[in-house]
Amino acid sequence: MGYFTTALEGKDFLCGSEPTLADCYALPMLRNFTKGTMAFVPKETLDAYPAVTAYLAKLMAIPAVAKWYEGKA
């Protein structure tokens, strides 16, 4: 998560101020870290990385993304 924290410094998304394919690729992986279903990865794992959790929240606030994940665990 240190890599993501550094990559997000001064930016809203991985490649700047707008989401790109890179963000679409990272989103499912990061969401999996928050579910508590991965072996040896507690669902609170990302809590120690506020820049990453804020990034995840920004992605999930995009209407099309929110609609896609609506009703999905």
C-alpha cells in the first residue's frame, strides 16, 4: 500500500485528476482487501493507509462505478 500512497501523492487518481483504466484495474483488488474474505488479510488492512481509503472512496463515488457495485458484496 506504500506504493499506492506514493502514487497518489498530489493526485485524485493514479494517473491524475481523472480516473483511467489503471484505476479500474486497481479497484477490484482494493475492494477485496476490505471484504475480510482473503486469507490472512483482515478487512481493516487498508485502515492504516488513509490516502488509499480516500482513493477507494473517490472511485466508489463515481456514479457508474457505484451502480456497477450496487448490491454486490
